[in-house]
Amino acid sequence: MWQILGGVTIVLGAACYYFFNENQALRAETDALRFGMAQQEETINALEEARETQTEALDEMRRRSNEIQAEMSRYLDIFARHNLSKLAAAKPGLIEKRVNNGTKQVFDSIENDSRDVDRLDDGLQLSKAENTGNKDNNKAGANENQATDTSEGN
């Protein structure tokens, strides 16, 4: 009888030890999963904030684009209503100053818009895996031709 009771006690003790260890492993795994979920929630929140920022930037760019389109339409309408060749022949000094000033304003506007667009992607470069075959990373390489290089054959 004591032998049976001793055997049952040993089996129950071993089972309790096994289940205790299993419980500890499951608790550690649960803690790790909770930590992972917290990190995922932080990442999701950061991505949502980035999406909202991008949406606002895109809305601003669309608004600016619409303004530029309206301005372009206005200028094209002016050109359509006037015979600039005839006016330039009659008053070359008047037309030259206006055209030069207008051209300067247009180029300044293009430069400012280009700067704004270039600032939008600062720090957002493609990784090498995503950038296979494309060398456009906003940095000129040492072997690439530069606009200031002397032209060949001239």
C-alpha cells in the first residue's frame, strides 16, 4: 500500500513539476507577445502619423498645383489675345524688359517649387534592394557627368 501511495506521489510530483515549468514558459511567451503587440501598436501609430503628414503635404501640393495651373491659363490667355511679334517690332525696349522680368519670375518660381519638392523626400532614400538599376538617390557619384564638366568634342 505504501508503495502505491509513494508511486502516486512521485507521479503527481513529476506532473506538477512539468506543468509548473510549462506554465512558466507560457508566461514568458505571453509577455514576449504582449511586448511585440505594444511595439506593433507604436509602429502603426507612427505610420498613421506619417500618412497624415503626407496627406497634408499632398493636399498642399495639389492646391499649389491648381494655383499654378490657373496662373498658367491666365498667361496663355494673355498670349492668345495679343500679337507679341507685332508689338515687339513696334516697341522692342518695352517688350524686352517685360519678357525678361516675366521669364525671371517664372524661373524663380520653378526653382522655389523644385526646392520644395526636393525637401519633401529628404531622408527618404530607396534601399539598395529596392534601387536596383536606378542611380537616382539625390547624390551625384564621382564617375557621373556633372553640369559643370567641360563638354566633350566641342
